[in-house]
Amino acid sequence: MILRPIPAFKDVLSCVLLASLLLSCGGSSSTTTPPSGLKFRAFVSQNVSASSTIAGLVIVNAQLDRLAAASTISAGPSPGLMAVPANRQVTMVYNAANNGIDVVNNVKETSNGQVMLPGATQSMAATSDATLGFVAVPEAPVAGLAPGEVETVNLTNTALGSPVCVPTPSSSPQNGACVTPEPNIFSGARYLALSPDNVHLLIFGDLLTVVTLTNIGTSASPNWVITQAGIPSVAGTSDLDHPVWATFSPDNSMAYVFSCGPECGGTTASVTPLSFKGSGSCAQNCLGATIPLAGGATYAVASGNTVYVAGSAACLAPGAQPSSCGKLSILNTSSGSVQLLKTVSITDGFHHQIAVTMDNQVFIGAEGCTGACLSIYNANNGQVVIGSDLGDVTGIQPLSGRPQVYVVENGELRNWSTLTDALAPPQQQMDIVGQAVDVKLVD
């Protein structure tokens, strides 16, 4: 699999300023007011320190599209990629300069501390209750075996836990310890997809490994059980060809696994259903029929039973037009199987950012594009708008309750209106001093 860097992410439609309606604007249900005094915030990671700025998390008033007067939150020497659990109590912040992860308390707007990783990461996930974080480290050294681990972070105590491992059987005298399988089933662990119910963690590396998690919700070391000791990711084996991502069904009983294929050194991009419940002679983690995706598949998001998949496989063909050779495939999964509804053209590049807004606008970001890297698909009328800015898209964050989307492109924070699929007026844009990398809502 080709190692590619993961991209890290104002028409004003004011919400009614009543406490009972704060949640409709995305406001936190917490009664504690943070030091910034804001109830609806976004954090923007900024990784440059200079005479005029300092690296950290810039606080944005996401209700008024203004930078907060509060100081930047210190979160390590080079804050970049961020992950926020569903309850939005903390933010995991990765620093590429020292391979550290800061755990920021979103209410206090301060870092609880930093843990150090044994290598770089491109992917993080956190349980919805903010107790446990997972970090894929593809080059983490493993004695005598190929490198690659999935580290765990205790988000309550800000401590690095033991890597995800294969536990010894319950009948073993060493129950609770780990065994070291050969080969290392976590080798090259690069991307992580955690089901919304915190039960299944899919690890994408040299193998696809499915982990079933138990006892999530305690601050002590949670337990995990390996329920599938690696599904080979080579073409022709289990119909997976360099799998890199997955989405989950609304009831979390299935995952849809996306194979990168030609964009990652393989042959065929595709989607394969994976049933956690099992069927017939298959007890659990059963792969269904694979559906080829000619447009490519490097990233996807689910909106109910509709799945949006982006890729640039068509751009590898001679004479491909960069402005339209990227493809967005729209899938229907309501029956448990996969139906390809349509494919539309988007920009080229390696796609690893997609977000769907409440009014059905699909924002797709890429890196390494020939021109613009942002595409917007209007699911209501089928039209595609190509962004006007140039440069890699590293963060996309829709604003709940508002027709706005914050996009980080080429190191700048940009505010887009979903009413017009155009940049918001200049007075609603914000200037981040330094280099913006990612953006996340924390309320």
C-alpha cells in the first residue's frame, strides 16, 4: 500500500439566542461556560510559531464566524490532525514535530497533557464517551516482526496504554496477557474506522483486522477481543484490494469496506459488505459480494443508507482531464447489499475528506490536485461546484444548525455557504495567522 499523508480540515444565519435553543445551533448542553465565554465553538489547529503568532488551537465563534478574543490554546509544538469524540468533551491533537498527542479539555480550553507515540500517525479515533482513543502508527517497531501498532490513549487520565493486541485465550494461565502472532496482523496499520456504537474497530494496514471492543466506558484499561485475525488485503484474496476505509450501517450490524485498488498500487477499487452478525455457515465478520467502483475509492461517508465514495482511479488513464477525472460514487445500502446509484465528476487528487451537511450538500476534499481540491456535490439537484481556491484541503467541518461549512485549504480557513455553494462574503471570512491544518466543532 502506498503511504500517503492523511489530510488533516459567512452568510450569517443567526440562531435565536435562547438557552433552550442552543443545541439547534450546535451549542453544548453543558452548563459550564468555557473561558472564551462562547457556547458554539470550533477549534482550528495552527502549526506555525513565529514573532507574530504561536502554534496552538485557535478558538472560533462558530455562531458569528469570528475569531475569539481568547488566547490560543497551547497543544504541542505543531498541532495538526484532530479527533473529537461524539460527546465533544475533549480533543485529541496530533503533533507531527514530536509525534505527540495532546488531550485538550474542551470546557476548560486547556491541554490535559501529552502522550508520546512510537512513530507518526495519519489516523485517530475516539470512543463516543471520551474515555479511550486509538492511534494507528504504521512504523511502530515490533520486536522481530514487521512494524505497525495501534496505540491506545486513556483520555480520562491522559496516559498511553498498551497497544491493541491479541489476548491469550480465556483457558490460558496467562489470560489477560497478549500473544504475538506471526506475522504481525497490525503491520502497516495506517487508517482506523470505529463504529458509532464503539463495538467494532477496523484497522487498515497490510491486513484488514476487525477488533471487537468490550468494557468501553471505564477509565481503567478497556478490554478488546480480536474477532478476525486479519483479512488479507491483496488483490484476489477475499476480493479486497488494498482496503483503506469503511462506513457503517445505521444499526451498526454491517460495515462497507472500501478498497483503494489502483490508487494504492492495486488493481480494482471496490466496496465489499462486511456483516458482523454472520450468515449461514459464516459465524461472524462475513464478507459479501464485492462491487467494483471504476471511479475509485479512497474515502467515504455514510448519510443514513446513502454512502458517498470519492476516488481518482480514472485519473490514471492517459489523457484524463484533471478538473473532472475524480469521481464521486453514490451508493444505496438500504437492503444490506450495495447498489451503485450514480457517479459524478469531481476534481482529481487523493481524496480523504468528505462531509455531508444537513441540507444535503456533500463537500469533498483532496490533496495533490492539479488545480482546485474542493468539490461540492448538491444532492438535491445533482450539480457539482468546484472550489475557487487552490491547494490541499486538510479539514472540513459543517456547522450544525447553520448553512455554513468551514474548510481548511492551502493553510487558510475558508467559510462556505451551503445556500449558494459559494464562499461567504468577505466580512464573514476569518484570517488565521500562520498555517491552519484542521478544524473541528467542539460544541
